[in-house]
Amino acid sequence: MTGAEQFEYTGKEELDQAKYLPGYNRNIANQLMKMMKPGQALMDFGAGIGTISELVREQAQPESITCLEIDAGNKDMLEGKGFTVITDIAQCPDASIDVVYSSNVLEHIEDDVAALKEIYARLKPGGYASFWVPAWKILWTKMDDRVGHFRRYRRPMMVQAFQAAGFTIDRCYYQDCLGFPVTVLFKLIGDKDAKVTEGNLKLYDNVIFPVSHVLDTVCAPFIGKNLVMHARKPL
């Protein structure tokens, strides 16, 4: 198996939390759409229940979106929302996709470079890979263990992985700068099992993250709870 099929699906907790974070999800989608143009063929690598792809479909005006998703329940939900779904990246022809985008998936794959090489092969020359991943090992909590993360990325680590797969780096930057100290504080005084409540998530989405988003305009080169990569397959 290749790409997203290299891991047993363990991300339900992340999907359950995401439904309480509409503003945060919009920002993820906006970051991933920076390299997209109307009329392109897109792939969501590890689509989950389609939270990000629904936003991309509404805003990016793609020709098509192919969702790669291994979980049977998620696959049914995606198909019910009108998406084309594949369960193995080998089902996608080489050099057929303009942009592959992904949110919180690459960290679940033990051999991330091998997965990126598979993605590279599916991109058209000049195509982009746009990824959102968790950052900084110091922010590791028991939730990372529960959902099957192999790593949290630093910028040099992310650049190295994409370059090893053949990509040219366009931009790589951090997001959610306030998420860094909030997570550190949560580790120190929060739930020892790193479980957050619906109320916590709504507070973060409505109060803390909007401020963090403004500060990211200054802090993105240096610090953030997450990392964004835009990398290109050379012509």
C-alpha cells in the first residue's frame, strides 16, 4: 500500500474536534488554496470526512477533487457529499493532478518521504503540494500518541523531507503562533490525558485563534503550533 494507506486509521478524535473549529478550518483551507487556480484537478490526501475539501470546492472552483481516504465510514460520507474517492494513491494516474493538498495527515505516516514521492509522481510538471501539519516536538501530548502521530515537524525537517522526494520549496512557514504557548500551558496545567472539551474548542476558535491569525502575519517565519508547506514539482 502507498501514501495514506500506510497507517491504520486513528484520527477520529481529530475529526470530532474539528467540527467545533470552523474558523480554524477556514484558515487551513485558505492556506492550502494559495497555490490553486480555478479549473484545476485537485487531490485531498487523507480527506477525512471532507471538512477541508468542502471549503475548497466552494471557494477554489476546481475542475475536480479526488479524495484519498482509507477509512470505510469516511469514504461513505465523502461519497455522500459528492466527492470522488480512492483508497490507494496507485488508483490515481501519474502526472494527472495540479495540486495535492493535505491537512494533518503526513505526521501519521512513518515513511513520509516515500509517501511524498508517490504524491510527486501524481503531480503534473509545475504542480504543487500544499500541506498543513502539526509543529514542534515540545508540543507533543498524549493526544499525539492516541491518534498515531510519528512526529511533529520543524521547518528544516519539513523542507528536508520534501526535497528528498524531489520537490522544489516555494514557501514553508508556521501558523497559529498563540497555539504554541496555549499548548505549553495546557501541558502544564490541563487535562493529563490531553483531552479538551467542546467549550474549550469553541473558546479557542472564537477568541484566541482570531488574535493568533493576526499575529501570524509577523510570527509565521519563526513560531506556530502548525506548519504549512507549499512545494512544487519542477517543469
